[in-house]
Amino acid sequence: MSAMDHPTVILPRETRPRANQPLLQVENLVVEFPTRRGVLRAIDDVSFHIDPGEVLGVVGESGAGKSLTGASIIGLLEPPGRIAGGRIFLDGSRIDDLPPEKLRRIRGKQIGAIFQDPLTSLNPLYSVGRQLVETITTHLDMNQAEARRRAIDLLAEVGIPAPERRIDHYPHQFSGGMRQRVVIALALCANPRLIIADEPTTALDVSIQAQIIALLKRLCRDHGTAVMLITHDMGVIAETADRVAVMYAGRIAEVGPVRQVIKHALHPYTVGLMGSIPSVGVDRARLAQIDGAMPRLNAIPEGCAFNPRCPKVFDRCRVERPDLIPQGPTAVSCWLYDRKEARRG
Amino acid sequence: MAAYILRRLMQAVIVMLAVGFIAFGMFNFVGDPVTNFIGQDATPEDHERMRAALGLDQPFYVQYARFAANAAQGEFGTSYRLGMKVSAVLAERLPATLELVFAAAAISILVGVPLGVYTGIHRYGLLSRAFLTFSLVGISLPTFLIGILLILVFSVILGWLPSFGRGQVVPVGWWSTGYLTQSGLRSLILPAITLGLFQTTLIMRLVRAEMLEVLRTDYIKFARARGLTERAINFGHALKNTMVPVITIMGLQIGGLIAFAIITETVFQWPGMGLLFLQAIQYADVPVMSCYLILVAMMFVLINLAVDLLYYAVDPRLRADRGAVRGRQV
Ligand SMILES: Nc1ncnc2c1ncn2[C@@H]1O[C@H](COP(=O)(O)OP(=O)(O)OP(=O)(O)O)[C@@H](O)[C@H]1O
Ligand code: SF4
Ligand SMILES: [Mg+2]
């Protein structure tokens, strides 16, 4: 079938062919904050994709832009922050330019979200049952009784004992770990295709963190839900993610299969990041072995954003900005992997 | 629940005893009650006899106990000025004040809360800014000036509404209401607006501030992430959380309305307790003053009690002692 067969077909929205396309495709995303002293660019030309059912880990220092990337996808950037460029596709159709009401219908239904703090994510004045039921009836065609049935099933599924009784309890009657389970149940209400989990365990007791991550992993595997898992914990990434994206100063430094990136990190920043993990499972691994700190948004250097801290920096890094360069299954934004440099070196 | 109410009631009784003590003290410090009864030219013997007849020769605590016992039964003696039983005088004036206060409270809540929600949601809207600027006027102008301005515009210049009095009232049992007659309702409008304006702007600003606060919370962000409608988020989730602190302030404000009513009643010659109280002060009519004091204090206490109960109904965390023990498990 050639394009000539349907010369007059005008697609209502920008769509992509359906054949084995990624579930989520982010292209050249730019997020900016207009301020009195000029525009701050917090996300600068970020591209990545997530396949159906896949777990993509996102790591990076505090302020790297992980949360903003997640918020951009679900259309919940807080003003004055705004998407200043790029495109986001869900299942091949563009979602970043949808009117607010259309985007709202996608949130919770197609893309669920889990935030860091389970203690404050639930409205203290309503029973967890009410919050579950309202989410279910918002997105699914169910009456109150059916929604309540589903809510109880969901609570059971996330491992809350005696869900028939617990459904009428208020958030303050649950422990932190239990509350995060309720939050996960809320994110799963409408069986979304993708869940964005922004540091879902950081606020929890260390002993409970592993349980919650295991639960999230199991549920998403069972439901075929893809996950964008934002975390500081490389141990969690190693155990849970299929691929990992390393962010630095609003850009992606390296993205590739987890084993590959952990065993054979390519980007000097990733190498430092891996070197700073004493052992898997230790939380909040920081860049202990790389001197200096990530630049502030108003002082991001020319060329490669990492160049002031990079042990392998060379002249080109200070003037030209590297884009993601494919290296086998991985892609890395570092001039060391440019073919020209390889020839030269 | 029962323990909670009982605790509150105990506190209320203590507050009332304290206020009663002050009201009682007034008899001894504001003028000489005996002289008030028998006049300046009585002989010392007459004076002593009157003291004994009034029980003033007895020890202080006996007098206070008797005062409190009488007060509890609504017995405050006779007005020096009017020569009528104080309880009867105040009962006659009570409906006027309460109807005025109720109307003012209704205005301030029915106007203040929606305006607060609106200006909280549409933070940068033009209309919001207009409301906020306007509310500054309501907060900064003194009540009597607002009353006089309203009279000037709506009574004197436009001639639409009466400038004083309560209009025609009809008795409903021992209560006399102005709500059922046209002239009563028309007379109510200006004083109710005058009395309610300050509270309206206050409630509006309070609700707005709380709303802005609540809209920033994580559970509102999460509610957005769940894809709930704006309506459900603003009115289902945000407003209810906003009301928790606002209810307390509103309770206090309604108590304040009763006190502020003195000024409004004076400006509009509204035949309520406030006007009566002001006249009582001029004549050092101590029984009326002390009875007014106790009555107002009692209303404050009752309103606070109602607020506490409302709080209890709104916030499940206060109901914790019932469910949590059973519910708390990991
Ligand atoms: N309202 C705002 N105005 C200006 N800059 C902002 C604003 N919100 C976020 N930023 C900046 O955007 C950058 C990215 O923030 P983001 O929250 O995405 O970081 P993060 O990677 O999630 O960090 P963390 O690990 O601490 O959660 C930060 O440098 C932050 O200072
Ligand atoms: S581009 Fe240059 S500065 Fe940047 S990471 Fe690679 S070597 Fe280091
Ligand atoms: Mg973050």
C-alpha cells in the first residue's frame, strides 16, 4: 500500500505507525522557567522511550531534572515551568499539546503516578475507600458498588490485610508502608499502561523499601504495566529496571540496558556514579569520587555540561555539545564515543 | 465522643463561672447598689436595713453563690432604669440581636466562602484582583462609617431602604421575628450588610489563603495525578481541607458579630441587646449590664462548643480514639 492510495487522509492528530512502537516516546523535550533574570532551562533536549511493559530506571544527582521530566509527561508541570520544546507520544499519539481536559483523562487512566511521600499523598479527611472509589469511577464505567468491589480487590492485591475492613479507614490509621501500598493501589485503579514512580520509597523505612519495590515490580509484571522508576538508588535500579537513563544537568548522559550500563559504563559521569556505589542496595549513593557539584541552571557550561568535573575532558568538550551517540545497545552523550574522535585517537 | 463532649462542657462551665464572677463584681464596683435602690437621702439605718434585705451583709462567697444560682435560673434582678425584670427586658431584645447576627453571619459565609474559593483558584484573574482590592475597603473602613455611608446612599439619596428600626415584627411564641414581614426584611438589609461586611472580607481572605495553601499540598498534586476533575479537586478535596481551620475562625467571628452588633445597633437604632447595653452603661444599670455580659459569654461558649463538634464531624483524625486502636497495624 503506497501513500498514493490514501492521498486525502488527514490524521486529526499527529500519530505514528503502530507496528512495534514504544509505549512512550519523548523527543527533544525542553522545559523552561521564565524568571526575572532570564529563562532557566531545566530540561534541555531530552529524548528517550519506554517500551510496553518495560521498567526504565532514571537516576541522577538531585536537581538533574528527573522529577520535571516525569511531571512533563503527565502534564503537571507547575507554572511558571513550561514545556518549551519537543514532543511526547503515548502509543504513537502526541500528548504534550493536548488541551488540559483531554490530558486529565489520560492521567490516572493511561499513565499513573506515584510520588515520594506516602504520608502526604493521601487526603487526610477522606477514607482510603472513598479516594479509591472516586478514582475508579472517574476513569472506568462502574457504579459505586462495583467500584467498591474493585477497590477492595486492589487493596488485597497490594497486600493490605483485611481489605473489607481497612477500606473504610482513614489515612492516619495506616503505617507509612501501608499508605504507600494504598498509593500504589490508587495509581493502579484504572489499569494504566505506564506508571511514573518518582522516588516511591525514599521516605520509607529502609526495611520496608525493598518490600514496596518488590510489590511494584510484581504488580507491573502481572499487569504488563511499564514503569518509569525515578530513584537515587542504583541498587534498586539494578534489581528492578530493564534499562536505565542517567541524567545530568537536565540532559541524558547515558541510556542503555541495566547490565550493560552497570558493568560497562561509558560516560565518564556514569563511571563515577557506579564507582561511588559501595555495594548494591545502599541508598542515595552520591558522586563521592567526582569532585565538584552539578552546575546551577544559570551556570551550565558551554559544550558538555559535565566538562568542569570530567576527568577525560578535552578541548572539543568545552565548545561543542555532544548529542546521544549510539554505542551498541547503549547511547551516550560524550565526545569520547564520536567516530571522528575514535579515528583520531 | 461522650468523653469529648463532657470535657468541653466542663470547660464551658468553668468559663461561665469566671465570667459570672466578673458580672457579679460589677455590682460592687460600679456604684453602690443600696444607694441605687433607696436614693441618696436615706438614713444610715434605712441603709443598713436595705443592705440586710439585699443580702449584702453576708460573706462574699455566699453572695456569689446566690448570684450564680439566680443567674443560672435567668434571675438577674430588676433594671434600675426600666423598673422591669432584667430577664424580661433582655428576652424582649434578644430576638432582634440574634436575627441581625444570624443574617450578618449568613451573608458573610454565603458571600465570603465562595469569593475566597474563587480568588484562591483563579489566583491571577482580573476579577480576583478586583475582589481583593474591594475587600481591603471592607477591612479598613470602620463599621459605623460603613453604616452611615449605606444609610446615606440607600436611604437618604435613593430612598430604597429604611434607615432605622426593625420594621414590623410578628410574635412566634415568645420570640418576635422580623423575618416574616416585608418591612422587617427591608429593615434588616442595611444593618446586616453593615455588620457582616467586615466578617465577609475576613472570611474571604482567610478561605483564599487556606485554599492557596491546600492547593500546594502533595495530596492535591496526587489527586491531579489521579486524573480527578478540577471540580472534584477544588470542591471535593481542597475546600473541605480549607474548612478545617476556617470553621474555628468563623465560630469566633460569629461570637464577634454579637459583640460588634453594639455599634451597628446604635447606628441603625436597632432595638437589640447591644443598644440596650449601651443605654444601660449610660445609666449605670448594673443588673442589665451584668446580664448582657453573661448572655454574650454564654453565646460565645455555645458557639465554641458547636465549632468543636463540627470539627469533630469534619476531621477524622479527631475521631482517632475510636477507630485507630483497632485499626493501627502494620
Ligand atoms: N519552580 C522552579 N523554578 C525554577 N527552577 C526550578 C523550579 N522547579 C524546579 N527547578 C529546577 O529544575 C531542576 C530540576 O529539578 P527536578 O525536581 O526535576 O530535579 P530532580 O532530578 O527530581 O532532583 P531530586 O533528586 O532532588 O528530586 C532543578 O535544578 C531545580 O532547581
Ligand atoms: S564530552 Fe568530554 S567532558 Fe563531556 S563527558 Fe565526554 S569527555 Fe567528559
Ligand atoms: Mg525529584
